[in-house]
Amino acid sequence: MENRDISAPRASWQRDHAGIQLVLSGDWLRDGSRPEISGEDPGKVAESYVTGDLGEFDSTLPAFLLAMFRDRGAADPSLDGMPENLRGLMELALSVPERIEAKSQADQRSPLAKLGGVSLSVWERLTSVAEFVGLTLFSLGRFLTGRARFRGKDFWLIVQQSGVEALPIVILITFLIGAILAFVGNVQLANFGANIYVADLVGIATLREMGVVMTGIMMSGRTGAAFAASIGSMKANEEIDALRTFGFNPFDFLVLPRVIALVLMMPILTIFANVMGIAGGMLVGALVGIPPALYWQETLVSVTLTIASLGVLKSFFFGAAIAICGCLQGMNAGNSSAAVGEATTRAVVASITSVIVIDSAFAAIFTLLGI
């Protein structure tokens, strides 16, 4: 095959007795240089084309012309002067209407309209959450009156997955968190010769906040995501529709056992987390010269029954919030595998956010009550 030099693509606007002409020349190739456009742009499409010096071209030239036609609102532009192969491509491209949603458009709304759109979106999400919580409460009411139906085997499986199987990671993380708190506290308290108060710091911080919050965050990423993925997959496979067809209430059959299981398991996991957090602090205390017996005695002096119960009290609410967020995103997932992944991500974000918000609300309430 004979090799030849590739010339730069050019488009030149001209005016003569025939009207507005666009002179096309050079090689219009995807891997070539950018087109050189010259002449005074008339702001509208050409009435004819001069292509005597036009070399080779691929989809680059039709794309250039099609973009020009659509930018200038030409529904039926003239194709006079184009070679037959180019004319055929342009007729084919122009015969397909442009999809408006595929074209990126700048948001022309006023700031007030944008604010209104955001407000409506937030309101729709809040009403969706409120509706889901209400349906869950109704389902719980049916359960308490013996009218809700779900399989006990499924319930105990969920209890195992959200309780026993989650225990190792909860123990590991909270043990390390307790050790970190002790290390940081000892660095500061040792400057005042008061490193014995590391036990107070670790005990109060773990029982009041860190134990339950870290457990909530871990369960959000582990169990909340699992709930969303499980229910989302069932929706994508139309299993939820099948349940409705056979007369089963999806809330009673899918959502309720998960909510009950996690509400029951969260306090137990929190208690283990609190114990392991204190154990981690005790280990660090022994390394820095605080005898374990003295550390334990100081912990008992600083920690009251009220402080010890605060984290456990919050864990019930955290468990309900995590289960509801996971089930809500799963029930609202789309009917594809990609939508299930997106629902899982949203469930993790919503669960962690709800845990932090609820904990902040409890902190404000405890402060007002002087606890």
C-alpha cells in the first residue's frame, strides 16, 4: 500500500454569488490534528459545500458537521456539494432525532427555584422515611397482637448473622479503641503525675460514648449493608412481588424480623464492646505501670450505674435506626444489580449518619438533664 502524508483538516467560510459556502479540505481523522477553522462565521449553516481538496475522513467529520447543525438549529440543512459517501452518513445521522436527556444542559433555573427543588427533594426523602417507619411500627403492632407472620428459622438466622458473627470484629475494634484512649490519656496525664486517672478516662468514655458509637458504626457497615443488599437482591429478582402475590406482607416477612433481631443484638454487642474497651485500657495501663487491680478499682470508683447504662440505652435506638435504614434502601432499590450496589452504599451512609445524629441528640438531652 502506498503511504501518503496526512494533511491537517481545515474548514473555511466563504461568501460568493452562490451564497454561504463551507470549504472542507485535508484529512479528518480521529487521531489527526484539530480542525483549523477560518473565515468569518456567518452564525448559520452553509448553503453549499466545496470538498474538492477533502482527503480521507472518519466519524470526525460527520460529528463536526452534525454538531454544527444542531448548535445552529438546522432541522433540514443543505448537503449540496458533499461527496456521496459523506452525504449518506449525514442523511442517516439527521434522520435520528436528538435525545434531549442525552444532551448536557446548563441549569437555567433561578437560585430561588434551585432552593425550592432542593427543599422538595429533602421533603420527599423525609416523608419516605416517615412512611417507612410508620409501616414498620404497624408491622410491630401486628406482631405484638399475633397477626404478623414470618419464619422463625429466618429470624434466628438473622440473629446469628447480626449477633454472634459480628462479635469478633466488635471485640477487636473496641479493644483497640480502649487501648488508643489509654495511650493518649496517659501521655497527657503523666505530665501531672495523674496517670491513674487513665482508668477514669477510658471507663467513662467507653461506657458513655465510644463503645456504643463504634459498635453502631461497625454494624452500619456490616449488617445495615447486608440488609440492603439482601432485600435489594430480592426486589431485583421480583421475589418481593411474589410474596405479595402469595398474600405475605413484605414488611412482616422481611423488615420486621431484621429490625427485631438487630434491636435485640445491639445492647448485647454494646456490653461486650464496653468490657473489651476497658480491657484494652487496662492492658495499656499495665504497660505504663498501673497495676491491673488498681486500674480496676479506679474504674469501679469512677463509673456509676447511670454512666454504665447510657450506652446500652442508646444501643436500642441505634439498632432500630440501622435496621430501618438498611431495609428502607433495600426496598427502594432498583431492579438491577447496579441498583443493588447503589442501595447498599446509601444504606451504609444513611446508617452511619443516623447513628451520629441520634448520639448527638442524646448528648444534648443528657446535658440538659445534668447526666
